[in-house]
Amino acid sequence: MTEVIQENKFVELTYEVTDQKTGHRLSYVEFPLGYVHGASSVMASAVTDELEGKSAGDVIEVPIDCNAIYGPRDEALVFTDRLENVPEDYREVGMTITMENEKGEPRNFIVTRMDDKTLTVDGNNPLCGRQAIFKLEVISVRDATDEEIEVGGAIVAEPDIDASLKVPI
């Protein structure tokens, strides 16, 4: 009997996100991502709603207004500074830099542009302001264990280390 996606099922899937306007791939998962359906908020509800009732081998495409998930783009979260004011470790397009506000709350900023004199970082989610297509392929569906339901996803085992290889401290 084929397992179908419903509450408390462990689901493995791969996905890719493309920009609806340009067709460019924005994000993808090459290796299966595992979650417990109904117990995890790892994906937008619009996506999980479409997955309900699907089974291994099914492929779905879900259009998403990313503003509904990540909020509208906020230009106040884009900063440009002189390159000399930025540590060398952060001078690479695509680098993620975590900064804190006055309250100590962290926010990730991504280096989006750099030239000989300046560097620009953006604190908006890269999907803000986009209309995207989430294409998901269901790899497997099975009953989730109680432990998986509790954490909402896969339980990662500790590495199996041969006791004879351990170095005494």
C-alpha cells in the first residue's frame, strides 16, 4: 500500500525555487530534506497544503508570493560602506554576515555587491519581492517515530566511533 502525505508522516523531498518572472533558479535542495507533516513549520503552509495526499514519486509546482512569507522588501536594510571599513573576511559577494540591533537581536545580511571602493549588504531575505514557483518531488513517505514528531524532523544520530580509536584526555 502506498503511503500518502498526511499528519505525522515523515516526508523526504527535494525542491527547487525559480523566479516566476525570469525563470532563474533561486534555490534548490540536492539531497532530500526530511520533515514531519503537520509537526514542522519548515515550509510555508501553502506548500504543505499542496503536499497533503501526495506520495513518493509525485512532483508538484506551487506558485508563491514570497512577500506573504518573508514580508515586503525593506530598503532600510540595504547598506553600502567604503571597502576600507569592512574587514577583509567579509569582502566576498554571497558572504553572510550576522549583525545585531540595539536589542541584541541577530539578523543575517548578505554581501550583494562589491567594487574597488564600496561593499553593499542586504538584510532582506533574497526571496523578498519575488513571485516564485516551488517545485517539489516527494522521495519517500512513512510513519514518523514519536521522537521525530516531537522535533518535527529527522533525528540525527551521533557518529558511531570505534571505542579503540578514542584518545584519552
